[in-house]
Amino acid sequence: MLGVDGWRGRWAGALLDGRTVTLLDLADVTAVLAVPDVELVAIDMPIGLSDDGVRACDVAARRRLTGARSSVFPAPVRAVLAADDYAQARRIALAGSGRSISAQAFQLVAAIRALDEALGDPPTDRVVEVHPELAFRALSPAVRDRKGSARGTVQRLRALRTVMDVEEALADAPQGLPMIDALDACAAAWSAARLARGEGECVGDGATDSRGRPMRICF
């Protein structure tokens, strides 16, 4: 199973086989989808996109993540994918949904667009949208502190240690891969394995978008 998290214009991957996890530096979405022998890809990036408002899955995820709600960025409306710059994205978002788009969310637009194009029509069900913080909370109720903080990092390491050999993976991580992205990719990989076994959970209202992509977040 493969878990994937965005990383500075690239992708951090975590390939999970039993308890063994291997961290990967993946250049683009094509590289992500080309990783061999992967049954399911769990990616921390919006897939199904609303045409006219906030996705129900984003609202539900924020409700579940007490103390970490800011980690759930509202996904942009689909029309924003056509924007060339932030000013245009804000205008499109306001026209389409009555809400602007944050600068942080706009930084994800290029990656969302690339993923959307790669999924094709009809979309493959081999790729699912996940959120690492939902996975961490499902792994352990002790995960409470902000990721990146000393306490939060240890909490996440302890949670992952119960399901995979995370320290060994970190010791052999690609050069320069940040701890936050490595741990998030590992959490996504655990979500992929869980979903493949039919044990995963998803939040959302069951809706699909105009391209047939499910608007849901799984873990």
C-alpha cells in the first residue's frame, strides 16, 4: 500500500508491506501512480471538488479534529483549477461559492490540478483521498499536540510504532525529507492498508463531483 503527502512541489511516499515501510521521494503524480505492485494509493490531497460550496467531508473532518481543525483546508471549488494566479483564484472562488480562497489553499491548486488530470475519466478507484490527522486520531487518542512540535512528533511516532517499523523507515529516508511529511505519508499508508482490508472509515455525504470523483475523506 502507498501513502502520499505533498512535499515542496514533490511527493513524499510511504510504501507499506506488513510492518515494513519504505519512504520515497516522488517527483510528480505520474511517479506516484507508477510505483509498482500497489493495490491502493492513499493521498493527502483533495480529489472530489465541489462546484459551488464547501464539501461536506471537509466540515465533518474539522468536527472530528478537536484541537487540529486548522489542518483541514477547505478544498477549492473546481473552477479554481483554471486560475493562473492567486488574484484570479480569489475572483473565481468568490463567484462560484461566495467564499474566497486562502493563500495556503491556493498553494495546493497546482498539485490538485495535476492529480485531477491524472485520475482520468472515469476516475480510477485505486486512488483515495485521506487526511493524516484523522488517521493519527484513529490510531491513538494520545495524539493531541500540534504536529511538528516535540510532543506532537513523539505522539505520532508512538502511534505509528504500533502498526509499522517507522524508525527503520526514517533512518533510511530520502535526503532532506522533513519529519512532518514522512510521518504524514506513513499515516496515509496505514489508511491505505486499512481501507484495502475493508476496515477503513470515510467522512462525507456520499456525493460525487461533476467529474464523478467522490467527495469524501477516508482514513
